[in-house]
Amino acid sequence: MNAITIVGTGYVGLGYAAGFTKKGLKVFCIDLDETIVETINKGKSPIDEPGMDDAIRSAVDKDLLTASTDIMEGWADTKSIFICVGTYCDEEGNIDLSQVRSAAHSIGKALREDREYRAVCVKSTVIPGTTDGVVAPILEQESGKKVGADFGLCMSPEFLREGNALEDILNPDKIVVGGVDQKSINTIEKNYRDFEITRGHPIIETDLRTAELIKYAQNSFLAMKVSFINEMANLAEEFGVNVGDVAKALGVDKRISSMYLRAGPGFGGSCFPKDVLALLSAAKKVDYNAQMLKATLNVNDRQKRHGLELVESISSLEGKTVALLGLAFKPNTGDTRESVSITVINDLLRKETKKISVYDPSEFAREEIYELIGDKITYATSAKQCLAKADIALILTGWQEFKELEPSFFVEHMAENPILVDTRRIYDETEFQKAGVTIKVLGQSNRKDFVPS
Ligand code: UDX
């Protein structure tokens, strides 16, 4: 049997487990966390991701998915072992390879008694040089075998977006497989054969270090695009322009593309901030001053404070009841890592507000923020409850539920003379003004005071 072992069951590991099993492949998920293992074996998803519950349930029902804390589970049948563990990074951008190392140690031990050829593939995001410089030596030392000769080694980055994980996995724009040799690449590639690469791009075969850098280059580029449009948004506000019109014009140019040109309150999530910082820090280690990466992060740090700047350009926060709609770093996920909501809540806590009330449609997101911030703020379970008698409301995540709210809803539930700041640009300013809401949409204004001298 051509089974697959996946070590680590976060968004990436579980996403690929769901993707591979949807294509009929048998997957063994390995995680140290017993609760996660039990949850998966019960046919439930331990993460809040659209389609994941159904995919996991159906895979378990068909006996295509088994989770275990023991790497040896299913080992005899497995041909490919994917390392999908977290690579957290500290404030200086040094990535923590402890989970990658520990996965490599257990895989290496499992390879020791092996007669079969198997290929190990790093999918976790790692700095160029990690797979050949850190993972390979551990595998060789633990197994007493040689990379290339006795077992294969690849690095195949993922490009999935949270909230879209399954779709991105099954219909990727590209698949990158870096390997120590062609045999390793062929072994790993086979697993992807049923994925639909809709735009017809071939699988990109490369060496390990190139595959590692492709991942960082991709995320840094997209993050840079977001910071770029956010900078344009801030300028648009000063020049009396709507950044949406600018983005639309830029986006129709094939050389630019319209994606990742939505101005907003700054990017968050588990990848963009961490990956740009990690590459910046790796650049420093090779004595290179990576100015584009630095600017991408600096613009983002400033942007995360722009929502409150917009509020304060209309009203003081002192003594006010403030409602925050949106805690997750983007819609359709419960993930709040590096979310702008955390910066905004912490900044608000330093102001003399009367009350801070928050709401996110995802219960996961509410729980994560509760664990981080605790009882210093109020957690609402609906938009209505969150907005009740609030003087000021801020939209921080562009959930569909918020897009559907009418101006009258804000007028009805908020205090008199409501103020609304829309950092996700989901509302029509004119409609809200007509309804009596003082609204500021990030990235646009009617100011005409600037005239070049
Ligand atoms: C990202 C990459 O897209 C993915 O390829 C990689 O594997 C992991 O990191 P993800 O973090 O899930 O995925 O989210 P994404 O949808 O890319 O958004 C990242 C952040 O940028 C969010 O905070 C989002 O709100 C923000 N963003 C994105 C914008 O502000 N404007 C945009 O136009 C696009």
C-alpha cells in the first residue's frame, strides 16, 4: 500500500491529511497531543476550518485516516513521511526548530530497522539550509543510513491559506518539490498526482534550498503587496482619493494582478508576520540588510494602529463604550495569531475607555482572545450584543456576517450619534451617512486640502 505518514496536525498537516484522503490515499497522522489524536479518530477536526470536519469524518469512516501518538502506526505501509510541525519564531525572528528536530529524531529511529525505501519530506516552513543542514544529519545519525542512497529527502512548501486550506491544497496554482535526488522527488510527487493544478503549471522540481526560499519569497512578496496597498491607502486618505479605485486600476494589469491589494488594518496570521521576520533575521545572519522586508513589517506595525487613529480623528476615546467587530486575523477562521484585534485591544486598554466589548462569529477566536486578555473586556455572543449602547464601533475582520449588517442596525443598537470606523472597507460610506452614522472607511476621504506648491 502507498500510505502517507504526516507528523504534526496543525492547519498544514491536517489540511494535507484531508486533501490526500479525499483523493483516496491512506494517511496516518502523528501528533504528540493525545487530545488531538482522539479528536481526529472520533472523526472530528481539532481546528476550525471550513470543510475540515466533513473531510475528517468521511476519511475516518472510510478507514483512510488514522491518528496516533506513535510514529510506528502504519509505518510498514507508508512510503512518504511529511513533517508538518510548527516552526514558531521569537521576537527576533529566530525560528524554533525543536519540533522539526524532534520529528526528525523519531522518523530517523523508525528508519533504522527499515528495508524499504521511504522518502521524508519537510513541509514546515524552514529557513534555507535547514533540510540539508539540520534534518538530514539527524535522520542519518538516528537511522545509521545515508540520505539519497537508503532513503529519500525532499522539501515541499505549502501555500495554503487558512479558511481556504482544502481548496488551496486540492487546486493549487503550483506544487514545488525540492529534493536531494530524482528518486526522492518522484516518490513525493506521486502523492500529489490527483491534485488539480488548474492553471496547468507543472510541478516545479528543484533542490532543497530553492524550495525553502520559494516559500519565504512567496509570503514576503504577498505581505509586501498588502503593505504597499496599505501605504497607498494612507496616502489616499491624505489626497482625498479612494484607494479601492486605485487598487482596481492596478489590479487589471496582468503584471500586477488584483489579489492581495485589499487595503486594511494590516496583515496578521501565523505566516506573513512570522515568515517575513524570519527571513529578515536570516538575512541579518548572512550580513545582508533586507530593506524591503524591513519596510514591509514597519508599514504593517504602523497600519495596525491606524484604525484607532481614524477613531481619534473623529472623537476622543475617553469614557466611551467601544465595540470591536472581528477578532480573527481574517474571516472564515478562528485563528487570532498576530491579529490586529490584539494590538487594538491592548491599545484601547491603555486609554480611558468606559467599556470595551468584542465579538467574533468564531467561538474559537473569542476563546483565544479570552485566554490572552481575560476579563478586562466584555465578550459578546452576537453583533447586536456587542454594539449595544456603544459609542464607537470598529470593524476589524471582514466576516460575511458583518457585511450583511444594514446601517439601521448600527443606529438601532448603538448609543446616540454612533461612530463607525470600517478598517476592512466593507461598507458604503454614503449609505451610512444618510442613516445618521458618522463613518470613516479606511483608505478613502473627500479631503481636498492638499495642493502641491
Ligand atoms: C498566507 C499565505 O497566503 C499562504 O500562501 C501561506 O501558506 C500562509 O500564509 P494566511 O495567513 O492563511 O495565508 O492568510 P491570507 O489570506 O494570505 O491573509 C494574510 C493576511 O493578510 C490577513 O490578515 C489578511 O487580512 C491580510 N490581507 C490579505 C489583506 O489585508 N489584504 C489582502 O489583499 C490580502
